[in-house]
Amino acid sequence: KNQVEQSPQSLIILEGKNCTLQCNYTVSPFSNLRWYKQDTGRGPVSLTIMTFSENTKSNGRYTATLDADTKQSSLHITASQLSDSASYICVVSAGAGNNRKLIWGLGTSLAVNP
Amino acid sequence: DAGVIQSPRHEVTEMGQEVTLRCKLISGHNSLFWYRQTMMRGLELLIYFNNNVPIDDSGMPEDRFSAKMPNASFSTLKIQPSEPRDSAVYFCASSVTGNNSPLHFGNGTRLTVT
């Protein structure tokens, strides 16, 4: 069964600290993995996308890693800011074209406190 | 570009009433997705259109739900009759066709059925 699991479910950190969010998946056939950020009351916004051959990708203070062998991804946030408070959702794409399926995790809720 | 526009932002209705949610796609996008988000189940795909044609409607809960794309830039999701268990946030997202294309979400419609 295609599945995406994220941990931790929620996380509280102090402003300026780093944190790492985890995503484990069992999805086949794997196409790509994407991290989305969802602010309260808004729709998700794409942060990064990684294909099978990529093992790290950065977007500003966000760095995503992918280990296709162990089927794990992480999202590292450096020097956190209050505006990083949001839900971070891992999504794995399976298949291609009209047979593409997006398998969504439940997200990690991050709170950055001053 | 105004992004994906959804209306209304909030809808409160009584059980048994008809509800219509609206979505305007980003110009040039040809794929349209309707999602439902709850705390327990996260984001669930309801239906996916490509070039105005429904490709995957396996997520539509039951016959009470219907979706249309009368043209390339607009879609509606209708619930008739509505039930309390339909209460959720409904998101519309659009993208260009392509496995690596990100979904661009609207800010959702929060539906409460009493």
C-alpha cells in the first residue's frame, strides 16, 4: 500500500534554532518527492521537489534530502524565523502522466517561538 | 498573476442544503484538482481534471458530490444534499501537465454543515 509517514507530528522550537523534519514513504513506482509549506488558513505552497537521482536540494534556509534506497527524506530548516511556523507536508508522486498519484503525508506542525 | 481563486472563503449551511464551491485556475494551467482537508485524514484528492476532462474521480465520496469544468479556467464542486460529515476545508489546485509540475493551491473554502 502506498503510504507517506511524517515525524514528528508537531514540534516547537525557539527562533534562530535549526530543526529537521522526517518523511518515510512506501510508494511505487516512485516519480518524485515534494515538500509543501502550509500556513494557517492558506493553501499549501511548494518548497522543493526531488527526483530519484537527486539527494539534496536547497531553497533558501530550507534544505531537503532524499535517500531513495531507504525511502526517506528530510527537510532541514536553518536559523528558524517566526514566519516558519506552519505545517510542512511531504508528498510522493507515484506513476506518470494520467496515472500519476500523489500520496500526501499528514504533515508536521512547526511552531517557532520568540 | 492572482493565483488560484476560490470562493466563498467560508460557507456555513444546514444539513440537506446544496453547497457550490467555485474555483478559478491560473491562466495557462490545464490540470485541476479538488482536495478535501481534515485534521484526521489530511489532504484527500476528490477529483482530478486534465484539459477539462475528469481523469480520476475515485475520491469523490458518493453521489452527493459532483464536479464540473465548464471551461478551461473555471470549475465547481457541488454537494447536494450536504451532511455534517462534509464539514472540512476544500481546496482547489491547478498545474501545468507534467510529472514535476507543482500544484498551485487556492486558499480554500471552509465548509461547516450544521
